[in-house]
Amino acid sequence: MNKLKRVYQWFHKLPKQIQDSILFSMSVVGIISTLLTVLGASLKDLNLNIWFRMGIIFLFAIVVAWLFYLFVGNMFKDSVELSVAKTPVEISCGDIFKTPGYKVIGCDTHFDTRVDDVVISKNSLHGKLLLEHANVDDVKIKIEESAKKLGLIKNEDGLYDFPLGTIIRYDSRIDNQTYLMLALTELNKNYESHTNMAKYELMLMKMWKEIDRVYASNDVVLPILGAGISRFDDGPKDKNDLLRCMLCTFNSSGVSLNSKIKIVLYKSADDFPLYEYKDILNVISRR
């Protein structure tokens, strides 16, 4: 029993794509064996050595598993769909600004608008939003309105301190798109974005509830939140860890949307084993 338990544990530690390839291969071998039995045929009829016959079966199983592995790897190379909290979730490659839906853009807790490669990088999604897709004066008005609703007052630097996870909806007159500006991280005195995993998770939990408040049944488009942040105070985080955290917090948030969540991977999915995400919540729960 202990040996079987160790084999079971070893098997479930394998990547899901390998697990499913092995199971599919075993199923094919089992089906063929059953058909041969029904037809009254057997490899024994070939008068081959038993070890040779077992070698043929083993080699056939490996080939089938390999072909299945290549097939599903190609099928889920660029995108995968799953369901989380009864909400369809699509993970795919692309450009968030070109993907239809309400777009979540990570900002600092001040919702600063200074794109100068000091406070906000021109190459960040926040910077690109302000430079290419927004009217900064309109954004400032939305920030003022939101601060007033929350009863916030300006700090000594003349900025508002919004709670992490706060979302400000901005309807752009530049490209007629709707952006959900998110208070993702806090800035220190050197304008460096800082967070840690505990704050990150709390931010996500609040974010999902904020999205539920403002999404108006439209698809919601998100990047891998936090992937552009190099300063996790409790150590650097892998993009896969951040993506798993996004899915897990949504699953446990109590929020269920009647539209699709689209998580957009920038350029390519080379760093993401997308097939693994088909059953990611069950895999995490087993661990």
C-alpha cells in the first residue's frame, strides 16, 4: 500500500500535460486490448517472446503518450479557457489595449499622472494609458470625484492615498474605451513601487469586489498584475505564481461575473504552461 501511495503522489506531482498524456495512452492501450480480446486475437498469435511482446506494448504506449503530449501542447500554445467561480476565464496572448472589454490598468495608490520615467515609466501600462489613450485632465477629474466619494483628503504632498484594490472607472474620449484604473501598489519616497504577497492578496480580494461593482456585465481584461513590479519586499515572485494568485483570489472572493474574464499575456505564452491552467484550482487544492 505504501508503494502504491508513493506512486500516486509521484504521479500527481507531474505536470498535468504529462499526467493526461499517460492516462490517454493507457486508455488507448486498454481499448485496443479489449477489442483484440473481443475479436479473439492476441499478440501471442505472433509467437514472439513475452518480453518482446511487452516491449512492443510499452513502445506503443510511449509513442501514443508523446503524440498526445505534442497535440495538446500545440492546441493550448497560445490560449486556454477555464471556469472559475462559474465565470468563464480566458488566458491568452495579445495586447491589452487591443482586447475588447473593460481594461484593468495597475496604478499606484495615488493614481499619479506624472509620466516622466521617475514617478511613472513611459513603457508601463499606466504610462501608456496616460500618454496614448487618455486625456490627463479628465483622469484628474475622475480621481478628484472618487476621492470625494470616499471622503479622502490630500496628504502633505498634495496627493490622495487610496486604499489598495480601489478601482476608478475612466471612460476615455480618446479611444472610446473604458479603463478600470487599479490602486495596485504603494510608492515610497523614491517613487519605487513596493508591495508584499500579503498586501498583494488583500489588494486582489478588494479588486474583484470593485470589478463586480463597476463592470456592468462587460468582459474584463487584465494583465498579469504585479508582473512589472520588481520590488516584492518578501522576495521576487514568478509570473506563474502571480497568475495562480489572481485565479485563486477570484475563486475565494465570492464574486461571480456574468461576462468573461480575459487575462492577457504580453506578446507570448512561452513562460506559461497554459495547459496546466485547465484544472489549476483542483491541482492547487490537492497540494
